[in-house]
Amino acid sequence: MPANPYAQYKETEISTANQGKLIVMLYDGAIKFLNIALENLPLKKYDVVNTHILKAQDIISELMLSLNMDAGGQVAQNLFSIYVYMKKLLIDSNIKKQPDGINEALKYLTDLRDAWNQIASKESKNDAVQGSKGSFSIEG
């Protein structure tokens, strides 16, 4: 039985992505999971809400672990603080089954995702320029 084509595509996308793109993919996943949690909150499907909040928290933990605190300086410290705050919001929302913390975390995740997406786009352009520099030469 052939493998799932979508799973193969995602695996290839992840293995060939630059670091900025991988971070954007993590944000996309966390945003997706929190939206699923929000959709199920009014339906009182608390098992689904819990599962998806935990998945988002796992992604935030992964983002925290990916920070290079030495090289990143103040920016890395600020991101770490934001991630800690988002995890607290999600824990409180999960316990209380309230959407406010989820919505606030979603706003942070969306803003950060947009910023990282711009960085990843610049990385991709730089990679393309670097790759094309060696592909031809002009002799006078």
C-alpha cells in the first residue's frame, strides 16, 4: 500500500525548509491547534479542547528550546518571556475552560508568525541569490 502522499509532501517540506520556515511551520501548527480548541469550547468537547491546547503548549515548548539564549541576546530573552506567558495563559484557559487566554495567545502567535514569515522570506531570497551566484559567470 503506497504511503500517504500528503504525509510524504509534508515530510519533504520539513526536510528542505530553512530554519525560519520551520519556525513559521511551528507557529502555524500552534495556531491551528488553538483554533480547534476554540471551536470545541462552546460545544463542551473538553477532551478535544484539552488535547489541542496541550499540542499547542508542546509546540511553544519546542519554540522555547529552539532559542539560542547566548547568540540571541535580548531578543531571545524577550521571546522566552512571551512563550512562558503564553503557556501560562493556555494552562489557565484549559483549567477554567475559558476562551480569553486562548484568544490572547493566538494574537501573540499570529503576530510572531507574521514576523518570522518575513524573516523566512528574506532567508529564502538570500538562499536563492547565494545559489545563483555560483551557477554562471560573466567574462569580459
